[in-house]
Amino acid sequence: MGFYDLKKSERDELVKQINDVITSDLKHGQSQNSISYFSDEDTYIRKSAYLAIGKIFYKHPDLQSAIFSVLDTLMQSEDELIRQTVINAAGEIGKFHFDKVQHYMDKGLFDQHHRVRNAVIGSIKKMGEKNPVPVLAWCKTYLKHPDKEIRREICHGIELRGRTHPQDILPLLKTLEFDDTKRVSDTLVHVLGQIAYKNGCLNTVVAHLNTWKNKALIEKALDEIVDVHHRYKKFAVLSQDEAIRYIDANYKR
């Protein structure tokens, strides 16, 4: 039976149980009882486990060294679900202490399994939202990496911060404007569209695009921005017609 097959009261009890088991394991310097939650096939069980790690980290400072010891051990697991959960747990800690978990992200970014790499992207999103300065500085170091998938994943990972603070990520995105890999440039265009439809964001994006040189890519990005204003019209501040008029008036072709 999956997590959301349970009644609300049963889910609450299971979350408490997961917290209690993981806390007990940490106090005893072990992980054998926790590991079943880290490796559970149910996404929400694994999520409860990595959220528990985050809560315990802040609630019990005396257990922080034990947490890192367990995460270090589990990161060596051959089970990608366990490694994925480790990265997500590290992401919870990295919301406020990125320096303590950076090495997990460095390792996870090159993991052989896409689930683990995707956990890094998800962690970049949640950490970048809460703790942007060190997270974005770390991301910047990978935007010129020779592996195109690394460049694409980092580009995707910084999107969430850009939805509320486009000015924070636009300089990083600009480093990719002449990337000749289609998967990277497609992701770049997608991200530019995603960070342009919230309140006050379109003017920031258009003003920055005026400093870019790759006219072909800019035109694709502007088309995507216009399209996003239609696809997300329930959430966009401007209508599609208003976005078109703004771009026509302010983008210096």
C-alpha cells in the first residue's frame, strides 16, 4: 500500500514513525533501520525520510555529525534510490548550509543514474530559492563544463530562483547563449520563457536580452516568452498581447 493510499491520520503516524526510527538510528550511529525508507519504491516514503533528515539536522545539532556519517555511507550504495534520497536529504540541509553539502552535489551531478542527477537538479532548485548566493556561485563553475548534460542540468536547476529573481540568474544564462548543443540551447530558451511571465519579470528579462549578441537564440527566446504568456495565461501578469506590445516597444532588434 502506497503512502497516499493511507488515511490522513495513518500518513501522519507513518511520518512520525519514520522520524522516530531515523532519529534513533542516528543516536546509535547506525542506519540499518532507516535504510528501508531511503530505498522504498514509494516516492513519498523516500520524501518523508529526507525531510526527516532535514528536520533532525536543525532540531538536534548534536546529531549533525552522525547525519553526515550516515549520508556518506549511504552515498556509496549501489541502489540509486538510496543515493537519490541522500542527495535530497543533503538538499534540505543545503537550504541554509550549502558549504556542508556541496561535495554531495559535486558527486551526484556525475552519478551514472538519471534519478540521482535529477535529485541534484531538484536540490539546486530548492536550495537556490532559499540560499542563492553560494548555490549560484557553485552553479556558475559548471556552466562551461565540457559535458553538455552537466551544462543543461545546471541551466535547468537555476530556473526556480529565476522565476522570482530573474536578475540573479540572467548573467549565468548569458554564458550559454552561444552553446552549440541543441539540448542545452533548448533548455536555455525554456528557462528564459519560465522566468519572464511573473510580476515585474518580463522587463528584467527583455532588458538583459538587449545585452546579448546571439540574435537567432534571442528570437527563439522571445517567441517562447510570448507562447508562455498564452500557455500560462491564468498565472501570467500580462496577457499575450500585452507581452507582445512590451517586447516590440522595448527589445532593440
